[in-house]
Amino acid sequence: DCGRVMIGQTSRRVSVLVATLCFSRFGYIEFSLSQQKADFYRALVHALNFYGGSPRKIIFDNLKAAVLNGSGRYACLHPEFLALCGHYCMEPIACARRDPESKGISEASVRYVKHNALQGRDDELSCWEDYPKFATYWLNEVANVRIHDTTKERPVDRLEKEQGLLRPLPTIPLD
């Protein structure tokens, strides 16, 4: 959840998907006006296309679009999410509740988006059309070209090493 925006006469909540490749810390963000399953799945597919491949594993928090009940190794996963993971040959790994170590990179990425990308940008993000343009700018000009605090390298440079380990995207798109 990252604030609200006016669409016509209606105030709408804006959400953001934050996805990060673990080795390179190469990131992807996509804003949405909904937190429905279809929007999450669509944004995740866009992230994989942005990366140019799919990782062998996908680690995720206990969001309703992925987890029906339980958490961690006891999570019962949504069949549609399992189908998406199968289509892209990714092993789904649900984070355990109240276990910050299992989702460290994910939480750090969300914190980075909130504090670097979004904080103090109310004037720049005044209408819905500003969000997708801002996401592209921020990813290409800030997030993926900065020197990362942990790796001490630029994510875009590390992506070159990681890209060969990503699985090719399927030629048949996910329905």
C-alpha cells in the first residue's frame, strides 16, 4: 500500500508489487489500483519479462493471492499461483510468519521503495498516469544503477552474471 490517488471523483488506494532478484538485487516495481489475484499475477509476469527469464525459486510473503492458509513450509498455496509457478518453472517458497530472516531481501526492497522511491514524491505522483512513468524512470535511472549497500556493486552489472542462470521464458504465454 503506497497512498491514494484521485481517479475522476473517487479516491483510490495505490499498491505496488516489489520484486527483486536475490543475487543481483535487480529490482522491478509495478503500481496497481487493485490487490486482486489477477493483478498480482499479471505484475509478476511483467517482472519476469523485465528480468528476461525466471529464477528457479520464488520466495514470497504470505499474501492472499499466493497462500490460502498456513505459512512457511505449512502453507497451502493457491492453485492458480501454483499454475503460474509451474508455467515458469519456479519452485514456490512461502515465508514463515514472524521470521524476518526468511524474507530479508524482500523486506529490504520494500523498505527501499517506500523510503527512496515514494517518500516526498506526492507532487510528482499526483495522478494515476504518473505512476507507471515514474516506475520506469526510478528503476532505470536510480534503483538498478545505484551502488547497492550490501553487494557494493550496481544491480544492473550483477544482472549480467545472474541472467545466464535464469530460465528462458516460455514461448507460450500464461493464460
